[in-house]
Amino acid sequence: MLQAVVALGLASLGTLCAAPALTIERMAMHQYEDGPILEASYEFLPGETAHFSCRLSGYQIDKTNEEQQRVKLNWNVEVTDPAGVPLDKPKSGRIEAQVLPEDKNWLPKFLTQFMIPPFAQSGNYRVSVRVKDELSGAEVHGDLTFRVRGHDVEPSDTLVIRNFRFLRSEEDSTPMRQPLYHPGGMLWAKFDAVGYKLGENNRFSVAYGLAVEDSAGRQLFAQPEAAAESHESFYPQSYVPGALSLSLDKNVAPGAYTLVVTVHDKLGDQAWEERRPFQVE
């Protein structure tokens, strides 16, 4: 009798082990819905929409009704940046489909998409997936990393200007090694403001102004608030890009000048002044 009981126990255990386990068969990134699978080396750009797909196996089939056998799965997806900050609210969905006898090799799949934040910085981002089989109660989770190539700005705990550069034109991407302009021309400059404080809903409010001084330190021109930007978003914007242009009078005297840029963090009550020399010839 003891031997028979042990045999029954082993048989039951064997049946349980043979049952398929809920498994994530494949996770992939795409440039567009159901597009080709992207290589791991592919780099998304800020503002780009990324598409994600996930294929599953080992699901249980509801065979209560032989003519209406069904699969019932629910899923949850969260996307985070290199620091673990979510890009958006988690996305979720449900797969409930009829499974026919000829569908024995069918694998359920779900798709979702998300946008890379416009001011995302470079690094490895992560898609985290959780799936539950409503019929068996089994759960599975997995992660997929992908690359983003952004505009990198060194962070700061307090307000500061980073990446200041004089440019030849608005579209120019290469900083001038020696900022030299001519009478009647246009001065262009760009920079990134970081270290401002965030309010509720990641709101920020930043303004900047400019002034020009001659070699003796006399102020020749000033625009205390040349531009301002306030915004809020689910994902915190880590920097604010600034751009300014200054039309040089055709009668401006050749010589050394200083461009003074002031940035004001209205929520954090912080200010920063950046002084950059340039020449007119």
C-alpha cells in the first residue's frame, strides 16, 4: 500500500512538471508598429516614438467550452530612464482570445508604444514587463534595455549655465573657437540652463536676459528678460535650452566686448550670470 501511494505521488508530480510555464518568448523594439526588430545597438533620439512588442508562451487555455476555448492574460509595461525615473504612466492591457485546435502553435502577443522625452539624455533605458495568466494565476516578468542618444547636459544641484557656445548662425552646430563677428552681422549663442527647482507636476519657470559691455565695462545694450519658459510634464525636464541673437550695428566700433547672460529660476528664486567675451572686427 505504501508503495502504491508513493507511485501515485510521483505520477502527480510528473504531471505538474510537464505543465508548461508562462514564459516571455520574445521582447523587441521597433521603429513603427510591427516593423522589423531593431538591433540592440540601435539608438532612439529624443522626441522619437518607440514601439515595443512582447510574445508569450506557456499560457493556460480555458477548455470549459470545447467550442469556445480561450486564453486570458493581462499585462503591464513601465519604461524608465537610466536613473530609474518613469518616462510616462505605466501602460496595461488584456489579451483574451479564442484558441482553435489549429492554433496549437499560436503565441499571444501585445504591442505598445511610448515617446522618448524631447529632452532625454543618452544612456540605457529599460522596458519592464509583467504578465499574469488569469486562468492559472501564473505570473512572469522581464526587462529589455534599449539605447537613447540625446543631448547630454551635466546636472547641477543649483542653477547654472552649461554648454555655452557662440555660433555663426542659428543652424550652426559647431561652437566658434574664437568668437569673431563683424559690424552689421548677427551674433548667435546657445546654452543649457540646469539646476532650477521643480514644482508640482514637475513644473519649472525659467527666464533669461542679456546685456553687452565694452572693454571698459560700460553697458551698451540690455534686455533684462529676452525670453521665458514655463512648463510641466509627467517626466521631469532636466534642462532648458536657451538661444539668443544680437544684431550688430554696422557702425559698431571694432574691439573687445562681453556678452552677459543672466538666468532666473522663478520657482527656486535662483539667479546665474554668465560672462563671455567676443570680438568685433
